[in-house]
Amino acid sequence: MLGDIWNSSEFAAKELGLTEFRLSLLRESGLLKPGIHWKSSPYGQKKPWNPEPLYNMKLCQRIIQNVFDNFAA
């Protein structure tokens, strides 16, 4: 079994060395794709119009590293 690959935005931001705000900007800009890099939390929502995102750490790290590598080149 793969285990739980989805993490909260707080944990993902900390592990990726970003702020939660910057992580949300990457999601909203379309760099992080829904269903691939992030998904809505399946747990009960206080605000259904603003669901909490969960992030796939490995795939997020890969795409962010690619962007920074291309930017530095």
C-alpha cells in the first residue's frame, strides 16, 4: 500500500520550505494541478465554498523543483 500521500497545507508548506500563502498562490495560479498535486479535503468543511486543500508532497516537490531549476538556468 502506498500509505497516506496527502498532507495538510500547514504540513506541506513547512516541509516544502514555503508559507501556506505561497503554496496557495501556486495552486491558484495553476502550477499545482487539482487531483494531481492537490485535492479538497474529504472531511467535513466549515466553509464548503472554501474547502481545505490537501497536497501530494512528492509531486509538489517535483514540480516546484523543476520551476526553480528552470528559473535559475
